[in-house]
Amino acid sequence: MITAIVLIKTSVDRIPEIAESIAALDSVSEVFSVTGTYDLIAMVRVARHDDLADVIPGKISKIAGVEATDTHVAFRTYSQHDLEAAFAIGLDN
């Protein structure tokens, strides 16, 4: 699974509607409304690198009100949830 973090600039008067449209896309797992240079951050998860082109410029960038995107592809994923699950293997409650 390939994870991309997509930083998104939008029309500020339509942030909630744009976020909902992005979140409705199949490969988008979360959308965050944030402060700072960008208005939204979307987490995109796909099976192949080529699929990123279908989702980011092919769908996200074409949503009305999306002005710009900046994509970062993750090399590895580290999460507290994954660590807890790994340490819990074989333990009975």
C-alpha cells in the first residue's frame, strides 16, 4: 500500500464542501482541515504508484475550488496503533 500526504490550497469560502468532496473519493482515507499555508491535508492510499496520478491530478485537482496541491509520498509508516498491535500478538486478555 502506498500512502501519499496531499497538501491542498482551496477557495477559503468552500473549505467544508471541498473537504467532503475529497473525502468521498475511494482512495482517500482522511481529510483534515488545518491552519497554515494549506487549507486541507488528505491521506491517499493506493496499491500502485501509477494510481496516484488517477487520484491526485485526475480527481482531487479537478474538484471545483481546489487551487493547488503539494504531494508527499511516504517511504514508511510508523504508528502507535501498529506498535501496540505488534506487542499484543500472542497475549491473551
